Amino acid sequence: MLKTLPEKKAYQEAIARPFATGEVLLDASPAEVYRLVSDPITMVGFAEEFYKVRWIRGATEARVGAWFAGSNRNRWRRWVTHSLVTEAEPGRRFAYRVRAQFLVPISRWEYDLVPEGTGCRLTVTNWLKAPRWFVPIAILITGQPDRAGTNTNNIATTLGRLKAHLESRPATATQ
């Protein structure tokens, strides 16, 4: 497991572009999809590492300035993050910044919705925001030396679960 600082140039390249991304075409309206992705309590049901959440600092819903605390896990490892909602445009975009419980910036997550056909395209983008010195600590906390690969896989899993949920329709009775 990598326990040293990443090479400076590689780190600078990593933070200059999206760290992990994924997208999916959904047979659901942007408004319907937004209601799900902007509700971290609901998103726990679709996520891979993210398993428990609560609104904090008086927040009760997604709005700019709202905070939520998330509990994450990877096998036996557990960590808590605090997230600040930075964009909340119903049917269009939801974004938040994540920091470690002890105030270190970690990442930015963006959910962009674009109408397409009778549904919409959902794009998830994750940006690395952790300082270079924190990367070895994050690896020890999460157990993931390839965070970009892990996040890419987790985004794909989450999007697959969202798609299955949104596109499952009750069977209609035939006569």
C-alpha cells in the first residue's frame, strides 16, 4: 500500500481534471432524478462506500449552504465526512464539497442532469480537493491506494442501482 506522498507533478495533474466520472441515460425526468441525487439520505441506498448520513447544522433538505455528515466504509475501515451543498438547482445540478471530519478538504461531487429524449442524462463528476500531504493519510483511513479507480467503480455501481430503481415499473395485469 502506498504510504508516501504522491509525486508532485502527478498530483498537480490529478487535481487539474475530474478525478472520476460516470454517466447514464435514465428513463426518468430530470426533476425525478434530481429529487433522488439531491437527497443524501436516499442516496445511501444506492451507494457503495457511503452507508449512513444525517443532515447537520440545522439543515433538513438540499439547499445551498446546507451541511450533511456521511459515514463511509470499506470492509473494516470506517470514516466520517462533512459535506457542504454548494449548488442546488432542481432538475439541473446538485453539487457539494466534502471534507474530513477534522476540516481537511477531500473532494467535490457534481451531479448534472440534461433532458434527453423522454428521460435525462445524469453525469457524476468527482474532483480531488485533498492537499497532497493528506493523500497517504487518506489511503490509510480508506484502505484504497487507487482512489480514482475506486471512485470510478463506485460511481458506475451507484448509477446502475439508480437506473434499476428508476426504471423498474410495476407489471401491468393483462386480461
